[in-house]
Amino acid sequence: MDLIKDRFKAKADIASAEIKELLKEYGTRKIGEVTLSQVYQGMRGITGLVTETSLLDAQEGIRFRGHTIPELKEKLPTAQNGSEPLPEGLFYLMLMGELPTDEDVAHVTAILQRRSHVPNHVFDAIDALPITTHPMTMYVVGVMALQTESSFTKRYAEGMNKKDYWDAAFDDTLILIARLPRIAAYIYRRKYKNSEHIHPNGMLDWAGNLAHMMGFDDHSFRELMRLYMTIHADHEGGNVSAHTTHLVGSALSDPYLAYAAGMNGLAGPLHGLANQEVIKWIFEMQEELGTDDPTTEQIAAYVQKTLTSGKVVPGYGHAVLRKTDPRFTAQMEFGKKHMPDDKLVNTVWKIYETVPPILQSLGKIKNPWPNVDAHSGALLVHYGLVEYEFYTVLFAVSRALGVLASLIWDRALGFPLERPKSVTTDSVKMWIAGQDEIWEA
Ligand code: HAX
């Protein structure tokens, strides 16, 4: 691993010096105007974070180190006989800022394989939970149990020099990413397959092995996992899971603690849990309508009913995006290639025709278009992965690649404790009445 570690360190030193220069010259320049609405309404549009791994454009969608999803599909190495990008390659790209060669990706795969052994106490911790526990709770408990392995925490206790924080974060990250597929697959087999566990296959890539350990050895399912793990990995820094990981990490909580915290955020229905909510919503619609092939008129009526009962239409809308999510489109293309006649997948496409004009007509929704979660479940159901409560765990395994690559950068660049200013409504009222100067506090 020293090879990529050294390469990374060289890059981090250059970037660190560059940022220092930038701040020396432009540090006091105002970027953006913060309004009272922004303060009260989820800090939308406030630029207040640096995340090096990816950047989200409201119209175009996500770019990973400058590369769009269609570009990644062309440029990242694939598995032998495969055509989908290997997520190890995306991890390398996010970490190093440059596209990996086939050898670089093979190197990362080998690092992960060598570090994938999960200690037994992690399984014991998961087994201690009732079988009815939500898979995301089991997952976070598993990650927390693995925290006993943190070299960041151990080295910090031994008096680690702050210059070495990135190095310890690097070690923890590679071990954590290596072990997450095993933890996820263990939860799946425990909860849904009578605890009949499947050993890892040391010859497989990271995502292929996840598919294998879950019990899906179909070639196209492995390909789906490679695509899935790639497109869910990162969405710049302000989303709940990325921001939480960054925030908790800023207290020098180790990567296990920071990532587990972020995944608790991913488990919320407005964020990553939306992928289970979409399929649940479609299954309920099918049951109510008594058909697995609803017409667009039937779907439209069901959408209206959802809205009238004060619920959101899951899988639609976004805090930043203002167009169809390219992660949705990538999955749609996968569906067209591998399962063009699947009824559920076709229903997802009919929902895509039906929902945006209805949401648009409400006049208040800033983005009526589908996000990543609108499509993923239907592809999984096609292969028999019908246990939708598990879907967010897959999202979480993928998201580790982005948020942990970012966390290494946070430590390499010496980012400080995050501590924005908050106000009270009383202080806001006094500020409005000209009796206080809270904004300068
Ligand atoms: N269905 C119904 N109403 C919606 C809606 C949807 N899909 N999307 C937004 N709205 C509503 C909001 O609830 C809000 O209503 P109120 O003014 O009554 O509170 C109004 O429209 C304005 O919201 P917005 O500014 O357009 O959207 P936000 O930035 O506040 O919220 C959300 C973004 C993603 C949370 C929102 O679109 C939503 O709840 N979508 C459904 C859940 C979902 O798919 N989440 C996954 C998002 C992607 C992601 O993180 N994946 O992991």
C-alpha cells in the first residue's frame, strides 16, 4: 500500500500549500450572500465546505474530479468480460485526482482483498440484535463494533503528531472499505437467508465479491453492483451523509466513528432510505390497484392520493439538482440493456413520464425530476433482491468510497473543527430591530 500512500502524500502536500496561498490572498473575499432564509431553511446555497472528491452541478449532475458518470463509464477500468466501471477505480480517482490505470485498480483491489477479514466480535454484535432490527441499524452497529480496530484512535492516544493524522485516517479507511461488503452481506444472509453465510471469493473484485457473498452469482448482477457502487459513491460535500461524516471527523473522531455517524444520516427517508421507500410505494400502489402493470392514468391518480395525504413522492426532488439525475439515467440505460421487458422497471419508466408534470403543477417544488433512488430498487428486484429494507445498506457501502476519501483529504489538509455560528429567533428579532449585531458575533 506504500506506493499509493506515497503518491497521495505528495499530492496532499502540493494541495495544502496551494490552499494556503489562496487564503493568504483571497481569504477575506466574500463568497455568496447569506440571507435569513438560508439560515432558517437548511442552509441551501451557502458555500461553506470544501470537498475535493466531487462537485455537483444543478443542471448537469455530479462530476467526480471533473468526470461525469457517462465519462466514468468510458474511462474507468472494468472487470474482465464486464463493461461497468469498477468502483475501486472511482475510489482511486476521488483520492488521487487522476484516472487510474488497470494496474492501479488491480492494486487497490488487492489491498482491499488483503484487509477484508472481519473479526468475530463484529458478527457477535450484529447477532446480539433482534432479527427484526432494520438492516441499517445492524450495519451501523457492525461498523461501530469494528471501531476497536481504529489505528487513528490508537495512535492519537499514543500522542500522534498532527502531520500524521492523514496517514492514520488512510489506514483506517482502507481497512474499513475492505470489510464493509462482508458486514453488509452478513446482515443480508442473517436477516433474510436463515444465517446461511457465504465465504468471500478472494479472486473477485470488491463489488463482485459483495454480490457473491450475498448469494447472487449472476454475471449481470455483479455488473449491476459495480455500477451501483460507482454511482452512489459521492455527491459532493453538503448532503447529509457526506456532511455528517466530515463534521464528526472534524472533531478528530476516527474514520469508523465519523462514517457510522454519516450512515445514520443516510438512513433517513429524505436521504438514502428513499431507495426503500420508492419500492415500498410502488408495491403498495400495485396492491391497491390490483395490477403489476399500472397505466399512466392509474399512476397519476395514485400520485395525487400520495400528495393529498401529506406525503412526499419518494425518489423525486432534490435539494441541489434541477434536472433528471444522471445516476437515474445510468440505471435506466442498464435496465434497457439487461431487462427491457421487466414490468416493474417499465413501471418506474412510466412513473418518470407521469410524476414530473404533476409535481411541477404544484408550483412549490424546485425540482420535479427523479433522483438516484427512483430507479435502483426495481433493478434489484429484477434479480430477486426483493427485501427492500436492505437497499440503503448497499447505498451505504458505496457511499463509504466518497466520504472516506474526503475524510483522508480533510486530515491531509489540516481542516479544523467545524463550528458554524447559530442564532436564536430572539436574537434575530433584536438584529431586525437594530438592537443587536449578531451577524458579527
Ligand atoms: N413529493 C412531494 N413534495 C415534495 C417533493 C416530493 N418528491 N419534493 C419536494 N417537495 C415539497 C417539499 O416537501 C416542500 O414542501 P413544504 O414547502 O410544504 O415544506 C416543497 O416541496 C419545496 O421543497 P424543495 O425546496 O423543492 O425541496 P427540498 O430541498 O426542501 O427537499 C428533498 C429536497 C429531496 C428532501 C425533497 O425533494 C423530497 O422530500 N423528496 C422525496 C424524498 C427523496 O426522494 N429523497 C432522496 C433525495 C436524494 C438523496 O439524497 N438520495 O439519497
